[in-house]
Amino acid sequence: MAPVPVAGPVRDPQRPSSVLRPFVDLLGVDSASLLLLLGAAFLGGWVDAVAGGGGLIVLPAILSAGLPPHLALGTNKLAGTLGTLSSSRAYVRRGIVRPRAWRAVAAATFAGALAGTLLVARVPADLLRRGVPVLIAASALYVLLRRRRAGCPPDDPPPRPLAGAGVGGALGFYDGFFGPGVGAFWTTAAMAVFRLDLLRASGLARYMNFISNAVSLATFAALGLVDWGVGLATGAVLMAGAWLGAHSAIRFGAPFIRPVFVTVVLAIAGKLAWQEWIR
């Protein structure tokens, strides 16, 4: 009689592999959510470094890992701070952004982000959310129709410093209070108000976004609204994607950034319009 074949061990689809097990146990999420989270973090970091809007990829993944909304917002700020640190550092090291020329704008961004984060739980945001898709779509249209021009010399201070401080305060407040699309708004404002070319505008957007992310993170952390394990794991992968995105943008310049920027901001506008107007 032929021997009866012995079946191998049946793999539990919910059981993490040996590679993922330490991270699953540490973070308290299942393996599928962990893979989704890390994949979204890398893609979000790359997109954010080139065109902005990476938070709209990463935040839903953090929510899918089971974090409540208020904790997910603070955790997303931790990941976003690490990602914008990576990308803004690349722009600064290449001399595309000179921080000393933007100190007044950075200070206004800092103050605006602090105020926005402190007020986020107290002020209704329905009207603001409904207007955001229109503003983001207008940013894409501006980039499409704008004539190319040379940027300001890197060592020059930003033109119109009072207007610059106003832009920094407003966009810092918006990022602390709500946030979606702030990278697109910064890129557009840098071209319209500061008369920068697209590459330097993208670099400035990453630098200012790092400042507002860091301020919001510190505020959320003080309120106890950050999951440090999930945030650090997501942020580490996001940093890798942001590094790659920033170096891609620097290497290939405006011809590479322009279509990515327009595609991303239109996708963001469509997603937010669906959420706030249609669904």
C-alpha cells in the first residue's frame, strides 16, 4: 500500500511571518496593516518631497491600523516631521533653500502652526474643509498657466517680507489646524509671492512644512496624542521615501516636478471634493 502523504503545517494567514513578528508584537497591529502602513509611508514620503500631499496617503493608513482619529492626527505629525526633515535637509544641503534668508517667514510659520494646533479641537472646520478642494485645484491651474521665470538669487532675502510673514502665519495656522494640501499651497505661494522657480518653491515648501509639522508634533505630544511606536516606524520609512523624492526632484528639476505636482494636487482636490461634497 502506498504511503499516505503527510500534509505540511497549515499557515495561518493572520499570523505574521518571522520577519514581521517583532514589529507586529511591538506596534500592536496585524501584519497586513503593518505592510499597508509601511508601503503608504514610503509612497507618501516620495510624493510629499516632490509635490506635497503625502499626508493624505499616510493618514488613512495610520487610521486603518486601528488608531482613533485624534491619536492618528498626532502620530501622522510625527511621521510627517521625520519625512519633511529628510527632504528639507536635502534641499538645504544643495543650497536650494537658505534658511537664514527665511527667518521671518519661518517665525511666522512657527507661530501660526502653534495657534492652529491649539485651536483644532475648538473651532468647527466644516466650511474650511469644503473650500479646500477649490483652493487646491486653483494651485494646479496656477502652475499649469504660469510662465516660467528664473528664481531669485539664493542669498537674497525673500521679497515683500511683510507679505511673506503673512503667508507663513496663514499656512502655518492651516497646517496646525487642518493640513491637507498645505505643501501645494506653500509651493504655489512661493512662486506667486516670493517669485521662486518651481524647484526652489518645492524646496521652500518642504522646509516650512517641516517647521509647522514639528510645532504641531510638540503640541500633540504635550497633549498625549502621539503613538510613538507607530509614528517612529512609519516615519523611518517615510524618511527613506522623502530622501528619494527630494533627490529625484533636485536631479530632474521643474520638468519632473511640474507633472507630478499637477497630478498630485488634482488627485487631492478630487479626493477632498468627494469626501466633503458628494459622499
